[in-house]
Amino acid sequence: MTAAIVFPALSPLRRGDLGTFLMVHPLARRRLAEADEALGYRLVDALADAPPEDDYAEPVQVAVLVACLALAEWAEQRLGAAPQYCVGPSFGERTALAYTGALPFADTVRLVEEIARVERDYFATEHRHVVTHSLVRVPAERLDPLLAELSWHEVSGRMDADFHMVSLHEPELDGFKAAISRAGGYSLYTMRPPAHSSLFTGVRARMERVYARYPLAAPRIPIVSYQDGAVLTEPEPLRTALLDGFVRPIGWPEAVRSLRGLGVERLWITGPDTILSRMRATADNFTVDLCDLRRVMVRPRRRTAA
């Protein structure tokens, strides 16, 4: 069965569970030691000291990277995962760099930390009143009238038929959330800093200078773009896709269509995920194996003597 490995985007998670996994699981501990060496400090200490309200702090992002790669190794060793393709919506595409060998692990650790720092510094002064809000249970025909009431917006991601990400001015967020509820929808979470908008050409320009310091190689397996489903096999198109992620929306249905066209029938989703594995666009098209922290950390039950 043709399979792809998927590294999820960042989303709110329990940091305690993440830190425990990094310190306890053997595969994660090995990756953690390599990350500490690359960073020059103890990642778990930085993770514990990161502001609790900041889901996108540098140590959080690096810790998620480390965890996702350890979970991918576990899926290969314990479950026999052998994917022919790789996908990484948003943040997950950076994890895909290390997994596919397009960038060495140590360099990927340093890259992820630097991206998070540059992004934080940029949005501290630019677009301070813009946020990106995720919502579900609102199909496009019901969403469009809600968007028409906003003074400005961009759709930053179409994840499923009724799951969207919308960038808007923060003063209008409460009214937008109320309108979502009236339309029968449900608000998930709000991203600060925002993401995936054509407004953010300034941060893309800064990231172009960052990525220039990290030469990419051809990935050992193709990476399927989460923006439009393009199959990326060479360094320069991959670099362009990574940079375009700052200014182009997520198009998960396009990635799904591309994967299906490539004959993919199974997805290994390796990383902290509460949404991607449950979406109809995912579950209706693939056999899904979710390899998250909970699955890996559960101890097998002891058999009782007959």
C-alpha cells in the first residue's frame, strides 16, 4: 500500500506531556541530546521557562520538531511505516526537511529556532492588530456572508469543506466569533502571530535571508506541497514553497487530491495532532494511523496468568 507521512501544523498542546515525552522516551531522548548540542542549551529547561500563553515560542516549536521526528522513528521501528511521500502542512513542512534529509537535523533545529525568533520580532512591530482564527462546521456558502461583514480579511487556510482559517483585524474578532456561533459553527483557536496571508511580504523577505544560510538538498522522498499539491523533489522549488508558506494559504484539499493522484492510500500522521486526522478530507480518503504522544507513551497491559 502506497503511504505518506504527515507532520502536523502547530496547534495548542499540553507542554507537560511534550516535555515528559522528550525526557522519557528513548528515541526522543536521543533526538533531544542532539538538539541540545545544536542549540547550545537544554531545550527542556527553555521549554519549561517559555511563557505559558505563547504557543509559538522558540522552545515550543523546536520541541515539537524533536517530538515529531522521534514519533516518525517510532512508527518506522514499531509499526513498519515506510512512506513513499511526505507532507507537512505549515510548520510541518520544516519537520519534513529533516525527515527527508533535505536539511540535516542539527541545521533544522537551528533553522526552526531562528524562524520563530525572526517571526516574533517582526510581528512585535508589524501587523500587530491582525490575527488568524480557525473555525469549523461552517461550509463556504455560510462563511462568505460572515466574511463580507469584516472590514478586511483573507482566507489563510481551507482545511476541509467546513474548516477554515481566516486572518482579520483583532478588534473584529469577538464579533466574528459570535457570528460563527450564530451560523452553527465552532471557533477553535486564534493564532498570534498570524499566518499565511499575502499581507506578510515583509516577513517573507526576512525569511528569505534566513533560509539563504541553510543550503537544502534534494529530499530522499518527494514532499507534497500543502499549498497546492505540487510534488517537490528539488531544492529550489522546495525553498520557494517554504517561503511562500508565509504569504499563501494552506490548501489541504489540494494536497489530498495530489496524494490520491499519486496512489497514496495510507497516511502516517506523526506528531501532536487533534484535528488533521479527524477531518473528513483526511479520514474519507485514506487509512489513517495517528502516532501521537498518547499512543506512543501508553504502556502495554500485562497479561494475567490463566
